[in-house]
Amino acid sequence: DTAVSQTPKYLVTQMGNDKSIKCEQNLGHDTMYWYKQDSKKFLKIMFSYNNKELIINETVPNRFSPKSPDKAHLNLHINSLELGDSAVYFCASSPGNNYGYTFGSGTRLTVV
Amino acid sequence: GNSVTQMEGPVTLSEEAFLTINCTYTATGYPSLFWYVQYPGEGLQLLLKATKADDKGSNKGFEATYRKETTSFHLEKGSVQVSDSAVYFCAWGGGATNKLIFGTGTLLAVQP
């Protein structure tokens, strides 16, 4: 039973398209996150929701829009995709401070 | 600002060698410290953590001690195996949003 699941695992799309990545967690955690991992493995936080409320919104182009319909789901929609958006996007969830995160297996986005 | 610095890789060792991966942090307050491991093609998995000064986190033969005086959280293992080959990330987290700040990752390659 996967704790944090992301779909799709791979996404290849053309520049200018709009795409969404979905994330679901069955751990009962209150907080969910989106991270971007670039080609050098560097991880940068993008967004976080706590019980459907946006609590972290880092410096991310406004083409990226997160949505949390309930505390078990956090989706990421990207408009007008650019080559530089190619990366692996990780969803994660956490029950609170000091517990760390549980990560999904990632979505590899390739923009051509 | 808040940051994590870890030694650059790749680190290449023979099986049964001793491993140290250095990690230092800059943070306000008293963060929790974590080590995550990422195997090829997978998401990050929590390896160990420490939530206060002088705590030692340990798991699967890996250890790290939270040293407030040197702001360090070095990862060690007495005898590495080929199956330990992965990318290791040091991270600190805390505060109202429980944001995790990651180091750049260290690739460990263990040869038989």
C-alpha cells in the first residue's frame, strides 16, 4: 500500500503545453509539499499546504499553481511549459515538526 | 541565511570500508537534522534523524550525532556494502512551516 503516490511517473510534453501532476497520501498527515529536483540532484521546495491551506510559496513562476482539494491530495498544475521546467518533481507529506517527510517516487518531467 | 553544506562527491569506497560524509548547517533556532537516502530512480527515504543537540540518530548501521557546538551532523558507517550505493542528502527542518532545507547530495559508490 503506497504511502505517497504520484502520477504520472514520467511525463514528456512539448513547450507551451499545460500539464498536471497528482499526489495522494494515505498516511493521515496534515502537511504536504512539492519539491523540484534538478539534473544535479539539487532539491528545492516549491509549495506546502497544511490541511488545505497554502503555507509555503517559494519564489516559483506563477505558471505553477498548486491545488489541495483535501488534506490527502496535493496537485501541481503547470501552464505554458518551458524547457527549464524539465526536472523530477517530488511530492512529500509530514505529520509535523521533528518527524521528517515521506516522499513519493517522483515524476520525471521532460519538456521538448 | 539558513543552509546545509555537505561534502561533494562522488565518494568511491571498497566494500567493508569506513564511511564518513560531512554535513554542516547554518540555521536560526534549534532545527531538527536528517539524513535521507535516494536510490537510483526512486524517491528519498528517511535514513535517520536527530531532534536536539547531542542526540544520535542511527539506522541500518548508519549513525550521525547532532553537534551544536560545531553545527555538524556527519554521517558514518563502519562497513559499507555495495547495496549502500546511493545519493545521501543532509537536511535540516523546523519552524512554523516545517520546511526542510537540503544539502546538495553526495553520491556514494561502493565497489565489490
